[in-house]
Amino acid sequence: MTGQVEESEREDSSREDGDVAAEVEFISAERLIFFSDAVVAIAMTLLAFSLPVPYIPSHASDAVVWDKVWAGHIDYLTFLISFVVIANHWRLHHRLFQYVDRLDARIITLNLAWLLMIVIIPFATKLISGAGGFGPRFTVYAAIQVLTVLTFLLMSRHIRTSDLLRPQVRPTGRPDDDAGLLTVATMFAISIPVAFMTQWAFALWVASAPAARALRRYRDRDHDSDAESAG
């Protein structure tokens, strides 16, 4: 009888230790997510700090005010583009990590590399809105986006293939998502040599999202056709 009690106590102690370890791992994952959210928020705020404030003389006419504001339209446009870019990166990151239950050294390193790309975007935004040498300035911005997407893909695959999710949660993301992100990265990469020929290289950035959606619809339709054939 005494042996059974001792064995029961050891099992309870082992279960409690396991629960404590799981809670510590979960808190560590939450800390990484909160830290990432804070860094992204700071990067988005830094974008606004870089916006030029036009000098408007006292008693200036409405036409003069509009002219002064319009003089900075390139800076305002690049601000909006970068705001949307960072917001999309954050949205994907939020969806990827919402069911992460624990961390390992690799995912922490990859996440820090991803954050490095995010905090460089305000610098790249200020660089691309400058004058002269459009190709090199454009290359820096586009290369950062390619590296950000590729780093995110590495995080996504590592989370799917490692035991980092909460129990009974399906792997985050799927191969079709990876194909869509690779399409976006490819469009950004292709835009780099195009930028040395024309400033319309921006059009490839705009086309990257529709291209990714079109690829995903095609793959879904192809998958449905295969399922019907198998049925």
C-alpha cells in the first residue's frame, strides 16, 4: 500500500514538472511574439518619422500650400508602400506564430534575422525616395524584401517540420502558401534588373500579389481535379 502511494506521488510530481516545463516554454514563445510585434510597430513608426514636413511661409496662399505638399509626394508614396509592405509581413508572421507553443534555437535565430530585415525597411524607404541612381536604390529595397520573404519561408517550414505547435493543431501553412510566397520573392528579384532599364519596375511589385493568388487558384483547381479523378 505504501509503495502504491509513493508511486502515485512520483507520477503526480512528474506530471506537475511536465506542466511547469510546458508553461515555461509557452511563456517563452509568447515573449518572442510580443517582442516581434514591438519591433514591427517601431519600424512602422520610424517610417512616419522620415516623412518630410514642408516649410510653408505665413500667409501663404492655398496654391502655395498644395505645391509645397506636392513637392514631397514621392516620400509620401514610398511611406504608404512601405507601411503596407511591413503590415503584410506582420500579418503573415502573426498567422504563422499564433499556434506556436514552444521555441528552439533555430526558430529564434530565424526570427531575429526576419526582424533585422523589418527594421532595415525604414532605411531602404528613405533611400529609395532619394534622387539619382534609381537602379541601385531600388535594388537595396527589393533585395531586402526577397530576404524577408525567404527568411519567413524558412521559419514556416521549420515550424511545420518541428514539434513547435500546440498539441492537436495542424501544421501552420501549406506548400501552396510557400509557392505563393516564392512567387512574390521571385517578382521582387526579377524587378531588380528591370529597375536598371525603367522606373516601371514598381509594376512587378504590384503584380506580385495577383500572381501569387492566381498561382494558388491554379494549384487548388489542379488539386480538385486530381481528387475527382482519384474518386
